[in-house]
Amino acid sequence: MADIRIEVNSEGIQSILKSDEVRELLRAKAERIAAAAGEGFEASSMIGKTRARASVITATRAARLAEATDRTLTMAIDAGRG
């Protein structure tokens, strides 16, 4: 079997991970999770130092209570898959 050598282009990978397309993909997944969790959950996205990120937060007291007692946001994570 022939030896296979793979060279990783770190700058290329960084540019992909920090691209607007990746940020928008992550934002869309976060929006689906927030919608599945219900009212009071908000999605956001940003470009960090090394990669794009997205998150869903509890924006209201009612949402924090729903997550604390019923794990509403935790149960909605599957909405972001696919």
C-alpha cells in the first residue's frame, strides 16, 4: 500500500471556520433551537478569534425558569441538527 501524506493548510481551515457562510449556518441552527424552545429564548452569532460561534440564551425570567425546571432549552437542542 502506498504511503499517503496529508498536508493541512491551517490558514485555509481558519478562513473557512471564520467565514460568513459558516457563521450564517450556525446562526440558522441556533435560530431553529430558539424557536423550538419557545418564547424568551434568543439566538446570536459572532466571529471569534479562531472560529464562528452561535449561541441560544434565556432572555427573560420566564425562559430561565423554564430551563431550570423543565430543561426547555436542553430539550430543544435536536432542532439544530440536520
